[in-house]
Amino acid sequence: MKTRSKITSWDIVRVSSREYHSIKQLAQKFDCSTSAVKRIIYNYKTAYDAFLIHAPDPSVLKPFEDK
């Protein structure tokens, strides 16, 4: 049985749309692992786009792949 993640894609959209947060900062803010933040970012296009809005270096993330 999988445990529900403490973070959702809308958490990232809401926070990232206002200012830049690194993946590490988001993990600390929501008290979860950096891999959980990356998983949400790579699974949801809206979260991916919101994260890149204020990212100073977009090369931090690999390109989004539609499934």
C-alpha cells in the first residue's frame, strides 16, 4: 500500500508562481524528500511550468516528457 505524499502538484504551483524556490527549498517547506518534489514536478505539466517560471537556470530540470 502506498502512502500519500505530503506534497501535491498544486502546492508547487501555488508557491512557485509567486517566487523562485529550489527543489531543496520546496522539500524543506513541505517536509518531504527532494525526490518527492522532483516526482511531482516531472509527473504534472502545470507544476513543471510553474517551477520554471521563476527558475534562474532552467537547465536544472530535464525536459518534460508527455506520457
